[in-house]
Amino acid sequence: MSKHKVFVSFHHEDESWRKKFESIMAGHMINCSVDIGDIDPTNNTETIRRTIRDEYIRDASVIVVLIGKKTWSRKHVDWEIYSALRDSKNNSRCGLLGIFLPTYPLPNDLYDPHTIPPRLYKNIKNGFGQVIKWTENSSEIERCVDEAFQKKDKINPDLSDDLFAKNRTTEKWE
């Protein structure tokens, strides 16, 4: 299996899990992610979107969304998923994989669709994306990343929702 270029999308309160994921996958993937401090948060919205899309996601082949309790509500996560799934002249479409963090409540291994990013959920429903539970087995993650990559040109992603204009503050989306 070849190493995929992976962009990791996450809520900043889950930064420690992102670091753990990157440590587990060191040597198994090429990391294309944004580090905290890489982008000036005082930049205007369009500049931030363009920077993420053109300087980070551009080279990625798969986007991995680390799903914590509040990930669904973050505008940057929504923008990153949208940018990664869009096939454009400058950026080719990425595969999509969501990973439930141990902090995400999964009673009986079931999740409430309204507590994960809406764009991720719509693309799970249409077969473009998939989700897995957190694992520290790099081979298992690598296999799922490769599956996401293999699907990216076989199914059209759902990009129908408007982009989040701001972070959401409710418990879940409707």
C-alpha cells in the first residue's frame, strides 16, 4: 500500500488526539495538515478558506475528520471537508474518512447523525465517506484511508449544503 497524503480536520479542543493520531500514523502517511498558528485567525474568512484549500488540502489524497463531541459545530471543519471534496482545476477531490475519538459518546457503537459534521454525514449516507471507531492499529487506519482514496472517483460527493458562516452553538444540528 502506498503512503497517502492525508489532511487531518479536527476541533482545536481535540488537538491532543490529533497529535496522537499523527504519532500512530508516522511513517504510514504524509501529513498535509494545518498546525495551530500556521494561519492567522484575524485574516478574513475568504483568505483563511483559500489558504487551507490551496496550501494544505491541495496535495492531499484523503481527508480524515477526527470526530469529538463538538467537531460537528466548527466552521473550519465544514470548510475543510467541502474544500477536500470539491474537484476543481487546482485541487483534485480527496477521499473521506471520519474517526470517532474516544471522547465521542458511542453507546452500543451507535452515533447520533446530528452530532457529527453534517457534510460528513451526508457523504456517509451517499456512500462516499465512511466512519470508524478510534483505533491505534496503524494498519487498520491505513486500510481505511486507502478505501476512502479508492472511492473518491467512483461516487460523487454531496456538496449541497451551504458553508457554515460561523461556528454553531447548539447541542446538535437539525
